[in-house]
Amino acid sequence: MNWILPGTVLEMDRGEADQAEAKISSLFLAGGVVLSQVTDLTGLEPYTVQNWVKRGFLPPPVRKRYSRRQLCRIININMLKSILPMETICGLLGYVNGTLNDESDDLIDDAELYFLFVRLAARTDTGAVTENALTAALSHYVEPAPGARDRVENTLKIMLTAYQAAQLRTKAEKMLEKLKEEQ
């Protein structure tokens, strides 16, 4: 079943969500990605990404190149912005990663968080996330500080719920459009 990789414009088979990490990581074989590649992948306008950097939502690119970690932060924000206010998104990401433009205090790499999310989202669709699915997804996660696992788990639950809410909202909007067409 075709699926748009959350937060991006990339289409892939939902059953191949485990390959999303390899697909995104392959873009970094020659180093980071430039702003035009970020906007091509996310559908965002360049000024939006630059504004997020200026506002401290992510560290600035190095030599005009964004790292895999930065790209995944951008994708996470992009995915959540249709359903949550920006302040809430920043608070949520700060809950697991402290100061958003400082990667040294992160409890989890943004790329690891995103790919955990993708694997869970592909399996849960619009259903509830089971504790077993979360436990399995976090089985290889090593806590850098006491309580980090709980913070990451809570963040993933909120991200999944927000994503599912956005999916349901889109479904409702399509249903409303269909009603308008029938009138």
C-alpha cells in the first residue's frame, strides 16, 4: 500500500517502512544536504526552514549543508505542524532534546526518533499504539540519562497520536469534499 513518508513528499510502500532509514540516509553519502534538497524532500519553502534555524528550532547548517539529524528534526516539525502549534512542537522536542539548537543535550538523536516513529506509524495506521510495539521499538535504545527511555516513549506516543489525528482530519476533509460534490 502506497504511503507518503510522514513529514516528507516521498512515496513508499507502508510495508517497507523499515527501509525509510536507508532511503533517507543514502542522501548523505556525499555529506549533508543543501537547502534545495531539504525543500524538495519536505515540500517546505526555503524561507520556512531558514526561519526555523533563526528561531533556534534546530542548529544552523554547517557550510550550507544540513546533517541527517537536522533533516530529521525538520521532518519531525513538518509532520507535526499541521495539527500542533509550533510552541507545542518545540516543547515536545525539547522534552527529549533540551535546548533545540544544541545537540549535546539530546536524549535521542532526531534521526533515531524519526525512524522509530516511522516504523511505529506504519504499523499502527490510525489505531492505538500498543505498549508491546513501543517496547519492541525501544528495545535497542540505550538511556544516556535516567528517565530518558520514559521521555522518549512519551514523546513517541504524542507524536503518533498527533500524526493519527492529522490523518483523521484529512480523511474527514475528503469526506466533506465528497459531500459537497454530491450536492
